[in-house]
Amino acid sequence: MSFARTSIKGLVFCDSRRAYRGLTLFTPVEGKGVWLIDMFGGIVNQWEMSYEPGCYGELLPNGNLLYAGRLGNGPLTDIEGAGGILLEVDWAGKTVWEYKDEYLHHAFYRMKNGNTLVLKWVEVPKETAEKVKGGDPGSERKGVMWGEAILEIRPNGKTAWEWFAHEHLGPQEILRCPICPRDTWLHANACIELPDGNILASFAKINTVAIIDKKTGDIKWHWGSTGELAHPHSPTMLENGNVLIFDNGFHPNGMAQNYSRLLEVDPSSDEMVWSYDGPNDGDMKQLIYSSMYSNCQRLPNGNTLGCEGTTGRIFEVTMGGDLVWEFVNYLPRWDTSPTRSRSYPVYSAYRYGVDYPGLRVLK
């Protein structure tokens, strides 16, 4: 067994018999780089981007990197997750496609039809914002509360479909975090196309993951707002129809919790069917905690990859909770001593198997 030690950087532990073999892509919060490493922490490729990260990068099946960059002069650039530009670059870092909108934030998703889902901040109508409860009074940005739009963007940059939260969600239907500032309402951080065409989304400030009916715009399922989640990230739908979630555990109901969890929930019953919150069946919960960022991914061998964002720790666990792989970010600074205790946060991490189409360039 291995535990997170922020003074140790690089590869901490690898059980080559049980870990899922592949390459791990991660995006540090600092710098402008995205890194691809092998199972032993060796660098396979590195993309030096023109923009600091607005959130993260993902490796597409065509071998290109899709990356959310941050415009330094955007109108909401100081809000966590602010972006503004989405770039697709090839293996060598050459830009092959870009989409710019200064109100973009957090997440994206390349759809099976070639279009791209993006999140965009839009002003919440004043009459709606006034009915939203919770948060510090007067903490709106110049009197404005910012809400969510999800857009489907064609390769030519035109909008194919759009969804506005304030048109489909009542201001008191799902209560928001009681202590976070009122500059944003829902604070979405994920938007994913499901096999049936609907949209899976995560809304941090209402502690909710939800499925949006793409045809009607209605919320057809939601979970987490009655105390199950606290500022979640990165929901994904598994092949069995369950939803995997990184529950950050950031001040649930306004109270300190100080530990995070990986959760799997069955939407048909709202039952939590699996969780991981640290070694020894969660007896050491404080060994996993990230108040923001972070993600998780179910791997083909049944293991789960987790990214504890604020510490820069990436780890893989079995369904039984055994730790089989662990890496702590030491990038982007090369002049840092491996024993230095400072953490280098990571937005997210993804493991790609050796047979992933996007890695054909290595063969």
C-alpha cells in the first residue's frame, strides 16, 4: 500500500500486474503545458500551448489534443474555470482548429458527429437571480449573477444547438451552496454527450449532476443536491448505465468535510453502488481531498483512475480499494527538488490504453 506524500514527486508506486497499462495525459494548473507519461512516469510527449489552461486537455481518437485555453483579458477571467479559447492541435502542437468566445469556461466534449459541446457563461435575468437563495448578499459581479449555457458548435464555429439553464431550471428548484459568492449560479464544470444523445452535466454550486433531455431541454434526472454531493466534478456514464463522479467534498451544506470521494451511482434507483474515499475502507479519508479541479475515469480493466487536483496526485485503485498506481506532479518546473513539499495542482488526468486509436502515431 502507498499513501500520498506531497514531498515525493513523480512516480510513487506501480503494481504492474494490476494497473491498467497505458499512457496518462494530465494538464498542470501552472504553466502552459500538457504532458503524456508512461506507466513509470517517463515523458512520452509534451505540448507547449500558447495559452495558460482554462481547464484541461484531452487526447482525441485522431491523435490530436483538444485543449481549453484561458484568455488573459476576458471579462470574467478572474472567475475559477474561466477560459475563452478551445484549441485542437496535432501531435507536434500545430493548431488545426480553434474556437474563441471570451465567455467560455471549464469543459468541452467532442461529439460523435464531429461537433463540440462547450460551456458558456450568460447573464441570469435579474428577476430570476433575485429569487436564487444562498450565498453572500451583494457578491454578484457588478450586480450580475452569471448562469449557464451549453452550446453545440459545428467545425465552422456556427451554433447547432443551445441550452440556457434559466429557461429550464427554476431559481429555487435546486438550492445552491449557501456560502459561495453569488457571482455564478450553477457553476457548471462538465458537459458530456450520452449514447442516447442526451447531455450529462455537473453543476458544482448546486451540488448536482444531471441529465438534460436534448430534445426538450428538460432535466430528466438529477442527483446529489440533498446532501449526497458537495461541489462535484467529472461525471461520466459507464457501460452499465451508472454514473461515475468525483465528489470534491467542499463544504457540504456549508460545513467543513475535508475529504473527497470517487462515487458510482445507479440513476435508475439513485443508489450509490460503489465508492472510494481512501485506504482501509475510508478509515483514512483525509488522504484524499481536493476542494476544486479533479476528475475520475473508469478503466477497461475495472479499476478507477482518480486525479486529486489541488495536490497534483494521480492514482489508480481497484474495485476493492487497493492502490495499484500513483504519480504526483512535479511539472512544469524542472528546477524543483524531488523532495520539495510544494504541490503542483493538476486540472485532470486521463489514461489511454496502448490500443487507443489516438496513440497510433507511436507505432
